[in-house]
Amino acid sequence: MSKFQAYLVFGAPGAGKGTQGRALGTVPGYYHFACGDVFRSLDLSTPLGRQFLDYSGRGELVPDEVTIELWKTRMKQAVEAGAFHPEHDYLVLDGIPRNVRQARMLEDTIHVCRVFHLSCPDRRKLVERLKRRALRDNRLDDANEEVIRLRLETYDQESFPVISHYGEKLVERLDASMSPIEVLAKITAVLIKDRAGRAGEEGFSAPE
């Protein structure tokens, strides 16, 4: 099986990954997969659901093996259901890979076309965004400021090195403090340019 053609939307909690990923997922030919949404939809009465709740409640990452196993299962379901057509759809990943080890575990499955790094040096803005989101979406894991700060520290230690793993050539840095529409405009400009360059590559048919 050929690898999935993938774009990564990457950044700290609260940087706007989900907003951008969902917007791109509405465009024909782009399939958005948000790892966090998948975990939050788990049945918490199941062993995997209880395991996720235990880790997320402490602001810690779910173990890599569990994350990758769930991701592969959900991707297989998406293909079988006809929601994702890997022969001509681009995959937009949000929240995965979360560390270098996961990136290596996915190397046999995805070809990363570009990494959109949503950067926001002012952590106060991220904390404020997460608190607002907690109230709006009833996401209890975002309501506690101590847990939020632990998640940001975990991102710095565990996730940020993924940027170096993929290298400068693939990374497109964007100011996450801009409005969502401004960020989206910059992302789509890069996608249009990439699409023109990748059309017809190795039998991959870029979406019309």
C-alpha cells in the first residue's frame, strides 16, 4: 500500500490546530483527522476510555502504542467507509504525531508533505484560549490552569522536537496570534502551491 499524503497542523495546546484542521477538512480532497477529538469520543466505560481519562486528567500524553493503534484503526475505518480516499485525498493531521517516536512509528504509513507550525510565544494567550474553549465546549481537561500549564510544559518537552525531526525544508511557521482567517489564508496559499508541484506524483491524483 502506498503511503498517505499528509499535512501536519502542529502547535501547542490552544494554538488553533483544531480550528485550522476542521476548516481544511471541509475542502473536497482534504480529510481532517483530529487525534484529540477521537480520544474525547471514546466510551469512558471501556478500558481504553478509562486509560485516556486517567492520563488526560493529569495533563499527560496517552502512551504512543495506544495512540498509534487507535489512529490506524480509525484510518482503516475511514477508508472502508469511503470517507477518506487515499489515492487522491490529502490527509490533514491534527494532534498526531505528538512526539518524535510517534513520527517514526508512522513513517511506513504517511508521507509528510508539509508541517504547518502554529507558533504563539505568548503563553498567556494560549492559557486564555484554552479556558474559553473549556467553557464553550465543556472540555473539563482544559478548565484547570495547573493542568493547562502542565500540558504546555509537556508539549515543550515531548512534542516540540517533532519540528526538528521533519527539518526546516518541510516546516512552514505561522503566527498563531493572527486571526483564524489570516492563518487559514496563509495555509491555503501554501497548499495551492504544493498541489501544483505534487499533481501526478507517483500515481497520486491531486484533488480537483
